[in-house]
Amino acid sequence: MYPTKYHKANSLQEAFELYKSSQDASFLSGGHTLLPVMKQGLAAPSDLIDLSFIDELRGIEVTPQTVVISSMTRHMEVASNNDVIRAVPCLAALAGSIGDRQVRFKGTIGGSLANNDPAADYTAGFLGLGGHVETNLRSIAAEEFFVSMFQTALKPGEIIKRVHLSIPKSAGYAKFRAAAARYSMVGVFVARTELGTRVAVTGAGQSGVYREKSLEAALNQNFDATSLEGIQISSQDLIEDMHASSLYRANLIKVLAKHAVLNMGGIVNLK
Amino acid sequence: MTSISLNVNGKSHDLEIEDNTLLVTALREHLGLTGTHVGCDTSQCGCCVVRLNGESVKSCTTLAIQANGGKVLTVEGLSVNGELHPLQKAFKDNHALQCGFCTPGMLMSALDLIESHEQVLTPEVVRHQMEGNLCRCTGYHNIVKAIVQASKDMKSSSLS
Amino acid sequence: MKDFVFNSIGQSLQRNEDERLITGKGRFTDDFSLPEQTWAWMVRSTHPHAWIKSIDTSAAMQMPGVLAVFTGKDCLNDQLNPIEHNPVPSTQYDVKLRGPNDSDIFLGYHHLLPFDKVRHVGQALAMVVARTRNEAFSAAQMVIVQYEELPTVMNSELAIKSDAPIVWDELPSNVLVDATFGDIQATEKAFEAAEHIVCFKSHVSRVTGVTMEPRACLGHYDPKTDRYTLFAGSGGAVRQKSELAKVLGVEADRLRVISHDVGGNFGTRNRAYVEFGLVLWASKKLGFPVKHRADRTESFLSDYQGRDLVTEVQLALNAKGKFLALKVDNLSNVGYCCVSLSPLSKGSGLVTGSYDIATATLRSRAVFTNTMATQAYRSSGRPEVTFAIERVIDRAARVLGIDRLELRRLNLVQTHQMPYTNAIGSSYDSGEYEENMNRILELSDWSNLDQRRQEAHARGKLLGAGFANYVESSIGSPKERAEIIVHPTQIEVIIGTQPAGQGHETSFAQVAADLLGVEFNRVFITLGDTDIVTAGGGTHSGRSLRHASAVIALAVEDLRALGVRHAAHFFNCKPEDVLYENGHFKSISSVNSVSWFDLSIQLANGEGPQSSLKELRVLRDNEMHTPVYPNGACVCEIEIDPETGGVDIKRYSAVDDVGRCINPLIVHGQTHGGIAQGVGQALWEECYLDQTSGQPIACSLMDYGMPRFDNLPSFKTEIVEVLSPTNPFGIKAGGEGGTTPALAVVMSAVEDALWPVCGPVDFDLPATPQKIWNALQRGKAH
């Protein structure tokens, strides 16, 4: 790892000031994406600004319409929060399925969304449920938040304060994990909302998480696994790599959507 | 160089470290506690797992400075007054280690797993929750047995 | 095994090693530090094949903390020698490989750092030494290498072609080994007369050991004693000492190698690494100890890798299914230089597997490519050939319409045929193969398979059951040395094996304790420090317990003779009047007896005999060439989810004949671990190379799939003990039988599951969900 200077930020304002006065700073939350990348020498921020001790960035609040998770809330906390479990059980289960136990003690929703890994689970949950991200500068709707693989609409120095996730009528998540990395090779999040069905797909799209319109249209017609049968998912914009072809991913999208629909209210982890 | 303090296995230490020093490096090289191991560079193998402020963390993916002022428990702190911890004893009874390199991380992960579950663990729960720890020697069979046994021993001893 | 009692042998005793390992007091290489030690970081080639035009170290030298940057030119100037690996197995019974046209085998040169060309991605071509590891890393990024790219070849079948890019200019082609064995005429005749000929071809994938402890080394030169010390995990400290001494150009006694706790070997540590020589050399040049610890990525790139064999087998049968003859063509990818030919050689001896086949021919070839060097990996060569024979038999069963178990029974080597010499000349010492089959079918509940298959089908899953017999060989370095010292309260046994988890400190103590007639906890085993262990064969190929027990038994005989003379002095009688029984000596005229420890205390008190019998201590060498043949059978039951191609292993059962089992707990553990490594290769593991660019892609645990807690089942393993007539204890070996049939049995299960939809499996290992799903789509389309 290259040398770096560490700062523990005690407030959001302090974090922002530190960022502006640094040469090339990165924000540090759970560290389980940033630190491995720094260890491999692929990233070398001059300064690390640790957000995880900022009180106002911790906490979960559930209102009748939304689950509001502050950005430094860890996956373990979301997974075991009774209010979230009651309001959107699938979201709690999703958080409980990320990485492994030790990752869940450190990883945060803010870090996950800001990183926009093309195979992350939270991105599918957020885009699937809909809602907005509240930063220190503004609000960004879920539809505008994800730009492309590893890219979001966040400006340099912009910090996610809270994630507002709309509570659906019901939601389900199904994933099939890659053997090595244990990230979702494909993950499909299905939510039934007042405005119709939302189907968010992670792990498959070349630009990262996206909504699969063909499946949404079919489920809006008839919310049933059978209505997915005739759908052809195009493999054109899907990822092709050593682990899976785009055709295979297209197949997984359909299969996982079906499992999500058949198991609304929970999570399906296919072996 | 930055000064930090760590309470490790009940003892307080003042250390001078670089900001980019990993917690595992501070433990191994600054404090000479070589029981915690480094097995990979993608935070996937679990050989480096310790308990930090009551939580199970990978010490290779934590900067020492992030742990400043905190409490760390490593494998060296498991046995008390020379008495093996029930987990250590269960590992020995069940031949749950061969080369021993993954073992400290296994023990620390298992400790957290057992203590965070009210019920005795089943093999299914163990297999699912221990996925962050890799072993190349044992095929996991005996480690599962050991952790299940330890969870029984620890639950029954906490009742008595 | 005439006159002593088995108290410890055969018992599932808990291990002596465990106490330190479960309390964090293990002594792995990176746990050692020396005052003022410096750190090395290697600069590695990013090209698979290229001239090194220049290496600019000037920027790196300016970086903070840097002491030196060394290149291949520096090694040349200091006349460092390449590592001589002696890759051709030299024991009496190993199959004799030769170069093309019966020439001597050209091995390539394994220089510590190359001065002319790089020949694989990841090859070290410079070493930075700095005060801290981070500083060495930062400086290494500043080393600028200019390459002139050369054409590359990665795949072995392409490398044997006449127009393939040449890896070593010293050879006209890339083929270093081309030898044919067996009776060509008789085999041809048998094939001509055969009713059926069934073929099978497969490329057994390349994998890597992934020892949980990444390799590491710490080198130190002491000018006061003019001696070097190397801390490094190895598969045999004695071997590495003599090899590295030759590299440095010094006498072997100038070097001390220390391998204490080793975090897994599986073959990857059987040969010295360039960093070991480099840190020793650098420590003398710089006047500081030098340490290197590989990253996991570095391990994936530059650990010695395993397998990578293209095997083509043809089986000739008569109408009733009797195996008449076998033709095999094996092509081994040794990588950029030849480090070990053990996989090709060991496999060669076992191509007929557990079956009585009258005649066979085998062509064994090895080829250079622009990839990392391969060498022995868990059961070196045997899983590959077991895969070939068992899979072709599965296919033959389908072709002939005979049940695959019946076809095997019909052709098994029978117990009464033992010792059995196969068509390649390997003499199987002992075994009851049909008993193994009967036992595994019971253990795996084979008879209720159809019921489970239907039940799985009702859940939308495809159930598959795989079956495999195996026989494997354990030969290994023929020489071993034991020293036994009786201390006042403990007996020390010094031995030259090198465990990395196999429990030698326990099983050897069990053997010694029973031989000496003492309690198990009175014996301790010393290993791994060449200043104490003066000779020994290391650990590989399942050799350790067999060789160690044999030489310890001989040493105990010598020690008894010595003990008798000490006891004679004690009782003040003639040696002929001393009786020995179960660890105690007495004179024929006395009632009292003395133990080994009494005699040792007498010596310590200065009351020993006045002659040259200063210590109760012996040293004994032994040499054994005769191989043994562990054997067994296994069954694997899987369910495939046709929607995803995902595989769920429901059951895995194994029966293993290990000869006499010293410690069942340890042997079961070895079987479990061996199974895991075999299943890993069958389903997830692969050193995946991009064929166009030559770049290894699976260079971290993010891309290299591993056996884990949640993708393996619990196992049903049973030990069988058919004593081998070849060594005093009847030991075969228990370390590799778990892996040997695993590739075959998993693929057999996959094919069994897919056959109704796809017919024969048309893809190679690993059987990933993607490949299985593709096969199902193709099958459905027809």
C-alpha cells in the first residue's frame, strides 16, 4: 500500500472541509472495497477521510412510506433491525446476504451505493424499491443515481447522508452467486409498488444495475411467475466474462425473476 | 508516524505506526502477536479475523489507526490462565486443524458466531455463517463438528 | 512386528501439534523476524514471452528506504547457479521417462532472475530490497522494464506443433519428453481383434495449490561464522539446503534451512523458489537479513502449479465387456522450465487403474509452454490417469449396454492375483478391490438411488451418481534417516520428513512409543532444522509414514542393542544376560528392571559405561525402493438445477485401503482434505489463461473458486487395512487417496445426471454451472 494520511471526521462538515483541503482524498466507510484496492496499489489516495464515526450518519428510521437508512449504517445493523424486517423483510434479508459475516460488520449502505459495483446487492435493492439518496448537497432520485459501472451521479466530495427507500406492497430478491468472488453473478429484485412493478437487475448489465422493462411489463399485466415464461431477455448489453456468458446471464435473469416472484417477502439464494 | 493505543487481550499498548499500517501488521510486527495470519489480499480467506470492539472483523482490511483506542481480542487471548477455551478444546478433540494456518481465524470467527446465537448451532448454520473462512487442509468436515460441539459446551456451561 | 504391544498404534490420539497451533503459537515462516531485517519485493514480468531489452532501476533506487535493486545481470556477475531441480524421478520403480528419440531430457534453466528472456507472465525479473515491505512495494512500481515481445504458446496441444513458437532455443521443438512404454505389437493385435473400441479424450485442467500460508522466506548471512540461514516453509529442508547451497556455490554445511510450521504444501512447496536463493544472496551483499512474503496474487501467479494434462485413451473390449487392451497418450504441460516430471511419471505407471488389462501401450510426452512451471500436486499424476480410465469405462458401459458397476467387476484385479504386475510393469503389492466396491455401495446407499432420483425429479432437479475405483502409488525418495536420543524423561526422534499438517509429530510418536515400549506422551519428534536433521527425504507422494516407521524400527533395534550394553553396566552383568521386554531391561538374575529413562538418568549422573557409549543415541539410515499401492472406491451423488446448471453435492462416500492405519483420526482428516481438493478441481478451480494474450486471469480468490464450508457436504469415509507386505508395519499411505478418484467420480456424477438430456458430457473440468447449462441447452435442441 502506498503512503496515505488518515483523518477521523467527527462531523459531515469536517469531512467536507478535509476533502476540499486534500490533494486527492477518498472517503472511507467500511473499507472492504477501498482498502483491498489500495493494498494492491490500484488506488493511492493522498488522504483517507473516515466517515464511520460521524453520529449523524448512523441510524435507521422507518416511516409509513419509507425506510430511511443513514449512510454509515452497516449491513449487519440493517439485517437485524426489527423495524426494517417488519416493513420490508426482503431488504433486511438482502443486507444479511452481502459478503460474509465479517464484511457485514463493516460494509455500509452508503459505501455500497457510492461504489456502484456492477454486482452489488444494495444497488438492486435501491433501484428496485425506488426512492432517493440525500447527500450533503442535494437529493438524487434512484433513477438518476446510477450512471455506469462504478460511476454514480455523486460529485467529487459529495457525501451520501441518508438513503430513502420506498416501502413497496411486497418485494422479493433472488440471487445466484459466482463461485469465487461470491458476488451475485446475477441478482434480481422485484418490487410491487403503487405505481407498478419494478424489476432491478444487478450483476448482468454492462452499465451496472438496471431495470428490466420487459419483465416489468409482463408482471404489470399479470403478477405471476407464468407471465414470465414467454419473455426473451436480450443478451446484447449484458456482461460477458470468464465466469459467465451474456446468454447465460440472460437466462439467469429470467430464472431469478421467477424465483423472486414466487418468494415475495424474502430472499432466494440459489446454489 | 502516528501514535495510537490499543488494548489487546486485556493489555494496553502504545504504538507508533504509519497511517497505512494494517491492524494485522500492527498485531504481528509491532506487538509480536503472530497468531493472527495473513492468507490473501482480497479479504476473502478469514485467516486474519480478530474481535475488535466486540465485533468479528478482518484485521487485514482494517487500518491500525481505525482501531485506535479500541479493544482487540486475538487467538492468543482465548485461553485464560493456561486453560483452553471450549472452542480450542473442541478443535483439538475433533481434529479440526491440520497445518493450523487458518485456525486462529476459524476460532475467532466461530467465537463470534456461537456467542451471537442463543441456540446451539446446527451444521447448516455453521456452514452458512462461516463462509468467510477458508481452509485448504480439512475439507471443513471436522471444523463443522468442532464448532457444533463447542456451541453445545458453551451453552451448557453458561447455563450451569 | 514380533515382540511388542500396540498401545498407541491404531488409536485416534489427539495431536501433539495442536496445542501451539490453537493458541496462536505456531511458528510459520513469516512469524520469524531478525533484527534489522529488510524486505524484498519482486518485479514480475507482464509478458508471457519477451526479450528483456533493459531494466531501468534508477527511479526505484531514489525511493525512500531502498537499499538495492537486483537484476539477472547481478546474479550472473556473482556467478549464482540456476536451481537444479532433478525433475526426473530417480527411484528404481518410477517409470523411466526419456527425451525424443531416447535422448537425455533437456530441462531448461531455472535462474534466480533471468538475464535474457522472460518466459511466463509473473516471472520475477528484478528484486527490490528496502527497509519496510511497503517501501519495497512502492519502489518496485518504479522499476521500468523494456520488453521486446516474442510469439507465445500457452496450450500444450499447440506447443507440440512444428510451427509453434519455441520456448527454449536449445531444443528444436518444445517437446522435452517423448517415451513409449508397453508392448506395442501385442496391443495392436488385441485392438485388431476387439469387438469394441471406446475412446475418451480430455484436457485435465491446470490448478494451483492455494496453501493458506502464502510462501515466504527469510535469509540471513552471518559473516562471523560465514554461514547462511534460511527460514522457509518447504517440503523437505534437507533437499532445499543442498539445492540452494549449489545455487550459491557454497558447501552444503555453510547453509542452515529451517522449516518449522508449514501452512499447507500439497506439492507446491516440494521445490525451491527463486526468492529463497535471492534473499540469501542479498543478505550477504547488503549485510542485513532479507525477508520476502508473497501476496496471494503473487502466489497465484508464481507458485508451482499442478496438473494440466491432455489425456487420450482407447479401450479395446470383447463382446462380453472384457478389457483386452489399452492405448494411452498423455501430454503434460510442464510450463516454462521443467521442475518435476513426477506427475507424468507416476501417472504413467497406473494407466490401467484397478483393472486387469493384459496389454497396453502408453506414450508419455511433456512440453514447454509460456506458463508457470508445473509440478506435483496432491496425488501427482494419479487423479489424471484415474480420470481417464474411469471415464472411458463409464462410456464403454453405455456403448455396450452393460451396467457400469458390472463392467468394472468383470475386469477388476482380483485379490488372488496380488501382487499383480500391470501391463506397464507396475507391481501392485496388495489390495481387495472387489471388497472395496461392495463396501462403498453399502456406504453410499447405492441400491436406493433410483428412489432418490425420482424424488429429486419431482423437485425439478437432475440427480446424478458417480462411481470410481482407484489405485494409486506411493514411492517417494527412497532414503530416510532417523536419530533417536533417550533424554532423562523424554525420547526424542529426529526425522527428515516435512509435514505441513499431516500430523507427523503425533503418528511418528505413536510408532516410536510402541516400538520403544513407552507411553505416547514420552516421545517427541524433531523436524525441519537442517542443523539438527542431517538427512531425510522430505514429504511427498505419501512416503512419510512408511519410510519413517521403517527407519525408526531399524533405529530402535540399534538402540535396543545399545540399551542392552548400558543395562549390562547397570546390572553389572554380561550383555548376554540382559533381557529386554516392552521398554524395560532386566538381568536374568535380578527381579528389578530399568526403563530407558532410568538408563538415561544413570548416564546423566555420570554413571554410564566407561567405553565409548557416551549417550543413549543412535543414527540409522534406510533405503526402500519398493512402492506401495493404496486403493479404494468412492461414490458421489449430486443434484443439478437445470435452470442454472448449479451443482449441489448431496453425498460423498469413500472407502480407502491405507494399509495399517496408525491414527484413524488423522487418516480420515487426510481423506476429507484430499476429497475437497479433488472436488475443487472438478467443479470450481482453474488457472484460467486468456489464450490470446497469455495473461492469467484467475489471479486472486475473486476469480479462483475454492471449496468452502457451504459448497461441500459432510463426508462418509471408511478406512480399510489390507497390510502391505513391503514394509515392516504394512503401511501403504493415506494422504492422497481422497483426491485420486475425485475428478473421475464428480464428472461421472455430472454425466449420469445429464445423460438423459445431453448424452455424453462434452466439456472439460471444471464442470461449472455455465458449462452444464450450455450442455443442457444443446441437449434440449436435439
